[in-house]
Amino acid sequence: MNLQSVIEATIERVGKRLIIGTPLGLGKPNAVLNAFYQYARAHAEIELVIFTALSLAVPKPGKGLQARFLQPFLQRHFGADYPHLDYLRDVQQQQLPDNITVHEFYLQSGSMLNNDTAQQHYISSNYTHVARDMDHIGVNVICQMVAANGDDRDPRYSLSCNPDVTLDLLDRLASRREQVVTIAMVNPELPYMGGDAEVAAGFFDHIIDDAQFYHRPFAVPLGPVGLPEHMIGLYASTLLRDGGTLQIGIGALSDAICHAASLRQQHTADYLKLIETLQIEQRYAQLLASHGGLQPFNIGLYAASEMFMDGFLHLYDAGILRRRVYDDVGLQTVLNGFDRECPQTDMLLQALAAHGVINHQLRPHDLDWLQYWGLLHEQVQLHDDQLRNAAGDSTSASVDQDRDFNQRIEAFLGPGLRHGKLLHAAFFLGSAWFYDKLRTMPDREREQFMMTRVSRINQLYGGEELDRVQRQRARFINTCMKMTLLGAATSDQLADGRVVSGVGGQYNFVAMGHALQDARSILMLRSTRHSSPGLESNIVWEYPQQTIPRHLRDIVISEYGIADLRGQHDSECIKRMLGIADSQFQETLRLQAVKAGKLERDWQLPEQYRNNTPEALRRHLQALPADSLPSWPFGSDLTAIEVRLAAALKWLQKLPKWKLPLLLLRSCPDHKNQAEMLQRMQLEHPKSVPERLQARLLRQALYQQKK
């Protein structure tokens, strides 16, 4: 069935009011959405509503030097045939037709700040409540990009990157399923994820599998990691507890955490040298002893994260993400009592019996259970209280503490624990490397990474007993934009209410950090940001918008240290937050707290916190090897030439405009690779005055970077 026929069949079934629910991020079937959108544009009698999030747009190249740099890269990275979203183009230009509305509950960060159309139709919703809100608005069409497996006789499909809302939504729509149309578009470039993400062909009303719609998934370009990000990641890595659980997001801060954790695991001496240089263990000895660690991971970590991205695969490769969990409360509870991930099977059988998970005298249901989990061989049978294997051997079906138990049970044991998961996640988004690695993994290896519904990941209720035994020593690590001295966080909007991104699942994970035993919520932020007026502090006295209220305050990390706010009174929270603020703003913030009566008038910041400056950080780290904190810890999508160019262009971008004419007047000696870089920017033979000026600015920027 072609797209036109699918649209006509959909209208015939649900009518001319089409309310389309489509996944956030990667899982959108762009060709299908474009076809519906163009049909509605051409037929004013159609009312089209699109409810989604994170509509991904290929960056615009801009003008001048930026365009010369970006255009070849974007063409190479995304491909010439990437299907751009037509509705997103018109939202960006604020030219949606009157009969079409687009609602998003999470925006591509900062992309719609000055867009009235997007701001007015944004829906603020916790990720866990999106299925409810889609149901409430009356979604009657579900469109999703899927992966396929099997053959024509036994086709199988996977929701792949986005089982998150789809599974929850279809459960809610079950009562009116006849009034809902589900449409899948197959893309073989998507990794095939099994488990909860796998669905039968009958799950969909229409499946479009047409090679003209195949395309490379949207790949997030790998970005650099700066010194502030590395410092934040280093502090966060010290709070990861062996045998624990991890949730992180995407971006430079998460890359920094994964790099620091990998350093801790694989190059422990170098890691400890960094810790010593920055006196981290001395400054936070009590916190690290009770909630952190500095040594390699013996048991490893498990991930329960709404988002699955590159960092988790890097942790997997580093031997850190290796603590498997099992979807059985009794089994997981017993496993938590061992000091290693996978005890010997005979010891585990005895522990399971001792805890009442299985009977001491095995019953048929015990045998089935043990065979499913791989503890007894699949061919073992139970006859008259005796276990028998395929070779005809038999032994008592009792699980006792007798001395010879391990010897007599050995011939009946299975391959060992199976069906364990290293990660549960609701959606994924990442780099081209990430997609390729997932797609080419052997099936049994990939099965360890379970994509599932968001209601399972982002909340405890509904499966709390299992979550509590799986999510041991959890660290829910998220990024925010601003923090108040009293511990409230803003992560999704500006002071005037304009939305930067969205709340997503942050509130849920922060709340879980308080609800789970031994768990901590960690919010990270850079202490300052550059804005048009100049440098401003991200740690403030007050802010009119809040994503996380101060009664949920916990751990906060900036590049200058860790502030443990849990259970602290207000004046102590203020003191600790001042200790991780940039020194340029500490006194102003202190006086604001004093004026409000929240801080003693005679209190002064201790000397050890008065040198929170970028320069001091760089001095601390001068003696360390240059590659300790690399700008590209996990590689780059850029060539070596482009990496140099990117740094030069970033330097130029930060330069005040009034300095540009002075820069043009300076002499600029030639240096190595300058000709190659000018050639890459198509400026080796400038033909016009603007091109000659651009070439000169670029040479100056390259020279400054070399210095």
C-alpha cells in the first residue's frame, strides 16, 4: 500500500480530524509525517494536529566562515537524502497553515526561544504523563519508524529506538482501538531491539516498507568536552558506587562522566593522580566514604535511564556497565546479597532455597523457573523427588546445605544465569558510531540492552518492588541551567517563561533519588555562562521559574566542586553553594543571602573557596599529562583539519566584535597546515574583498590557537 492510499484509508476510518501521535526524537517516520502534512496543506477541510517532542533538525550552516565550515560537514554527516520534516520547517518560519497545529512536550534545546508558534503550543508534561496527555487530546493516528526482522512468512518488527510512549499509549487506547490507526515505516538502518520493543505484524494497521524511504538515522554529531565539563565529570565519577545503578543524559557533561569513570576503571593510577591534584578525596572524604568510590568497579554498574546513548556503550566497552539485573524480585534480592555479580550456581541454588525463593524439595514449578533462568539444564526432568538428566543420571531434588551438594548437582546444572539486562531504557539517540555498534552486535549481546516503556523507567509505582531491588545505590545524574543558593533548579525555561527544552523525566529521577534507599540525585551545571551582556553566574540567589523545588535538593556539582545539600538547613545550603560558585560572583551572592536574613552577617567564605576561577583550575592541572582530559575523549566526526578549524572558529566567535578590525590589522606568520585549512574552507585563493577578509581572520584565529 502506498502512502497516498494509507492517508485515504486513515481518513475513511477516523474522519477529517487527524490527531497524530509520533515519537520524540529518532523514531519519527519523516516520510509518512511529510505526506500527511502536505495532504493537510492541500486540503483545508482537514484538521491536522501533531503531538510529539524533540523534532530533530539538521543544523543550518549560517553565513560567512561558519557556512564554509559547516556545509561540507553537514552534507557528509547527514547525507544528501536525509528527509527533513516539512512541518518543522514551517514551524521554524512560523508559517503553519490555519488547519494545522503542532504540539511538542520537549524542544530541541534552545531552538525555539524566539518562536511564538512553538512557545504558545508547547505542552509542559512529565515524560511519564505524555501517554495520558496524548489520550486526553484524542490521538487517533500513531506513526512510527520501526526495524524489521524475519522473512515474509514470519515478519517481526521492533519499535527499536522508541517503545517509550507507544506501548503506554496503546494500552490507554485499547478501549477505543477501532477508532485509532497505527502506521509503521520500516527503516533497515535502525538497530533491531528485542524484548519489550519487539511487536508482531498485527500490532500495526499499515506497514510501509519501501526502499525509497530508507535513510540514515539522525546522528548527533560528537562534540568536544571542555575543562569545566571535565571537572564536573570527574567530581561526578567519584560518587558512582560499585554495584550501583546509573542514569545520565546526553552531551558534553555526560561524555565527561563516562570518560572519568573509564579512567577510574582502566587507568586507575592516572585517575588517582587527578583526584590528588585537585584534593578531591581530602575535601569530600566523608561523602566519598559513604556514597562514592575511587577504585575500579569490581561488580560493575547497571543502567536504568530514560535515554540510551553513546556513553553507556563506552562504559560497557570499558568493563563498567556489567552488573546484570533480572526481572524476578526473589532472584534479584538473593543476588544483591553476594559481593560479586554472578556467584557459583550451586551457591546460588542454596541461597535461593534459604530465602524461600524455591522450595528445598524442588517442585515442578521450581524446575521450570530454574531452567528459565539457566540454573538447571533444560533437559533435566523431575521424577519422584529425583532429578534426571539426559545421560540417565539422577540425584535427589533437595537443595540442602550438605557437603557434597555441589558435586552431586554439577551434572544437572544449566549454562548459568541468563536473561539478565545491563540496561533498561525508554528511547535512544546518539552518534552514527552508536547506531552502527548496536546494529552489528550479535543478537544475544544486544539483548542485554532492553528498550521498554517509559512508565517502567521513569517512575517506581507500577513495579516498585522489582525496581527497588534492581536499582541499588542509584545515581540519577542530570543537567540543569541554574541553581539557587537554596537548592532549587531550573532546567527547562528562562525567567520570562520561554521554554528552552522541556522537563522530560528530570523531576521523576530527582524524586526517585529521594525515594530509593542509598540513591542520590545529582544535578550538574557550569558555574557561569556567556551572554550578550557578558559573563553571568548560573548559581543565583533566586529565579522565577523552577523545574526542581528546593525541598528536593540533594547533590549539586559545578566545575569547582560538590555541594551536598541533602538534609542541610538553609544557611548551610547557602554556604555550600557559595563554595562551588565562581569567585567573581560569590560576594554579591553572599550579600543577597545576608539581606534576606538567610545567612549570618559576619559569615565569610573560607579561604579555600575564594579562588574559584578558570585560571586557577588550569594552574592546578598544568603538571598533568596533556591527554588526561582530552577535548575529544570518544573521537570526533570531524577530520583532524576540521578539529583545528572548529577551535579557531570558536575562538573567533567569542571575540568581541569591536576587536575584529584590530585583528585584521595585525601581521600573521604562516604556520603548518595553513594551506590545507584554507583549502578546506575554500579560501586558498580568495577572489573578492569579503573572501580576503575572511581568509585573514581565519589565519589570525589559527595563529592564536597555535600559540
